[in-house]
Amino acid sequence: MPAVQRLEAKRVNGHTYYYLSDWGWREGKCRRLAQQYLGKLEDFSARLTGAGPAPAYAEVFELGRPLALWRAVQRAELIPLADQLCPKRHQGLSAGTYLALAALNRAVHPVSKRGFWDWVAQTVLGVVAHGKLTGSAHGKLTT
């Protein structure tokens, strides 16, 4: 049976503190599997509503969308089809791979032609396309 989460209040010295607990079965008995401290009601309700101090900085990691679209391109077998229709010498990226990367760029975060390779290098696509950045200041994806 999967774990169940619940909000628990504990009273210590006249103050109420809240915890988020995961409960599940262990050795045939219902037990607390994990517990996370949330603080006093005022503290964690301010975090939930967005009130309180703004963070000094934030880092955004967006790997999911480019990778999910890349997998969709692979499942649809678009790259081999484009390579068959647009043959080229065996150097650098194939036409199908380049077209797939360009289409994903337009879907995820459109940039200019000049910024395209930098964008590829900053996403997971630089790794899954089996490429590496080399060459000039703008970079060039090669296999």
C-alpha cells in the first residue's frame, strides 16, 4: 500500500508546530516513514501564499520539455525519414538531426540562428544528440 501524507500538529511549551508526515506499512504495522518540519502556522502559511521575503535569486532547471519532445521525435522516427529524403555526406549532423533540433528550438525557446548552438549546448539536447561543442566562438555541434 502506498504511503499516505498528513499534516500533524505538535504542541510544545504552549506553541503549536506543524509537520508533514508520510505514513505507510512497515513490518505489518502502520508507521511514520518520514517527517518534514513546516514550522508555526504563520511561517508555513506565508510560504504557501507567496507572502514573505522574496528569494535573493532563483535557478530554473528546465530539462523536461526538450527531452520529452526529443523522445517524441525519436518515437515518430522523423530523423531517419528526413535523412532518407535529404541525404548528405557523413560529416557533422545529419539533415534529420539538424531539422529535429531546429524544430525543438522553435517549440521550446526560439532563438536566432546565431544563438542556436549556444541554446543546444545549454539544454540536455547537446548530450542526447550525441554531440559536443567544438570550433568557433559560437560553437558547432558535431558527432
